[in-house]
Amino acid sequence: MRPANVVHIITKLELGGAQQNTLFTVGHLDRERFCPYLISNHEGILVQEALALKGVRTFFLPELIREINPVKDVRALFKIREILREIKRGDSAPMIVHTHSSKAGILGRWAAKLAGADVIVHTIHGFGFHDYQPSLVRAFFVLLEKLTAKITDKFIAVARANIRKGVDLGIFPPHKAILIRSGIEIETFRGAAVKAEQKKVELGIDPGLPLVTMIGCLKPQKAPLDYVEVAHLVIQQREANFILVGDGVLRGKVQRRAKELGLGERFRLLGWRRDIPEILAASDIFVLTSLWEGLPRVLPQAMAVGVPIVATSVDGTPEAVVSGVNGFLVEPKDIGGMAERVIYLLDHPEEARTLGEQGRKMVDDFDIWQMLREQEELYQRLLAEKGR
């Protein structure tokens, strides 16, 4: 039997968990059973990594963008449909279309339906709607998801919270969703060993002070400006360094606010980095200020390294961080509460180490190879159900 064609579609190849897991999946699928393809926008820090994948045919569409643009969205829809039809014309093997992210999730699934895909799967890395949108905008996105769910064979969720939300909103029934954790290469992080002082010097910060770290795209979802405010409150009371790893549309606002607050050398914005395991290994506390999430991959990364976490209690985050066990949870926008928890960990380094070690013991569910195996098993099961 010929390998099934598996086409992954994701909006943009920026440096994020959804993107990295998608590239890992298409790069490591069992070639005896699956022939992988990738469709995405042509921009993003991971584009070169995608091009370097062996045995993966890639298609880059400038029209596939995150913002709503009716003209470009329609063009992207029909271009994706034509790519899928081309794959089907050249091969009698069954075709699975697996979409990620909100825009690619909607356009990709409808293109798959129009192209006659045998199986349509969508991974929820977090929904495209949230409580901080105007009610009419949120209702529109929920309606889009409900309509598109009708042509979706299976939803993969990275967190149980996303399944509950989808069911509660009537987007899909419980049997239509399955939990597959977003994976990390656990041993890469567990084995990260650096001299903390040396790494701090390399990063341009005072090696004699504790290091608080946040990693994430600088966009409203991650609330990086809240992290700046947390840093300000802590620095007023304790000696510590804060770094923010990532980039995005809020970079300018983050820089301006840090300057207004006079954070100086105590707060550094590092942009995107490839040495995340080493940065986490040199960190004393990890912070995440998100307003909404799926289940952020950076949390198990911090857990695997053994860093205590202070994070907002949103969506799937409590499925990784148990308050008082491997870190602390606070409500989103509770800047004062988050600063208090950071100060507590700075003042109680032994307890911070204990929390970090507990995180190491809790991370096995996030193994990236397990994620891959579960996806492959799902593909085979769905094909069998369709008689393919």
C-alpha cells in the first residue's frame, strides 16, 4: 500500500510551539506509512528550517496571513485547494489534511473539503477567540469554528481545557476531540548544563544577581507589557535581572515602557534566541504573563530544566503548573500578585529549588516522541474508519 499523503497547514512559521511541533511532525513521520507536505506563509524565522527538512515538499503562500483580509483570504483558500488537488491528481494514495492555528485552520479545512481530502484533522493550540475581544467579534469567530467543525473529522487538543471549552461552546461533541500533549525534546532540556554566571555574562547581565526569564512572542496574547510591570515592582524591592526572549508587534511598546520605568540594565530584551535550554538552565525563575493559551510549550521546557514557574492561570496552564507544587499560579493581569510570588521565590531559594525539582518529575507527559506516535496512530485509525 502506498504511504498516505499528510499535508500540514499552518499560518506562519514564527518561533513558537505550534510551529516547532509541526516541523518536528512532518520531519519525523514514518515514511513507510506517510508522505509529508507542508503549506505555510513564506515569512518567519523557521522558514529555512522547513526548507531543510528531508523528504518534505513545502509550499509557501504570501496570501496566507494572520490578519483578516478578504481578498488575500479568498486567494489563499483557492491556492491551498489547488495544491491539494495537485497532490491528489499525482497520487492514488489517501490524503490527510492536518491544520494548525486559527487562520490556516479555517481556510485549510475548507480547502481540504473542496479538494476531496479523505481525512481532515485540526489541532487546537489555543482558540482564535478569547474573552478580551469585542463580543460580536468573538461570536463571529465562534460561529466560524462551529461551521468548520462540521467538516472536521477529529480535533487534537493540547490541553483538556481546550476540549472543555469547545464542548461547552457547542463547537464539537466530546467524542470528536482527543488530547495529545504538545511535546518537547525532554532530554535536550533535562541535560542542559551551563555555568549560570558564565551564561549571564554572555547575555550581558550581572552574573552575581538572580535571573528571572520570560520567553514568548511579543503579542497581546502573551501580555509582555505586564511582564515589564512585574519587573518594575520586583526591582524596586529586590536585586534581580529580568530578560525577555522573543519578538513581535509589541517590541517597541515593551522597549518604551521599560525605558519610562527606568529599568536600565536590569531588564533586557533579547529577541529570538536558539539557546533556550541554556538560557533556562541559567535562570532562577520562569514567568509567563499570558492572557489566554492552549498549553504553552515553554512551560514543560522550564519544568524539564528544573526552574520554578510563576504563570497566569489560563486555559491549559494549570495542567502543567500546579500551584505550590512546581510553581505558582495567579489570575491574568494580577501584576502585583505575580510580583509577590517572584519576590517570595527570590527570598526562599531552597523552596524555589524544590519546586523546580518537582517540575522535573512532572514533565514526562510532554515527550515529543510520544506526541508523534499518538498522531501517527490517530492518522491510521481515521483512515481505517474511512475504509482507506
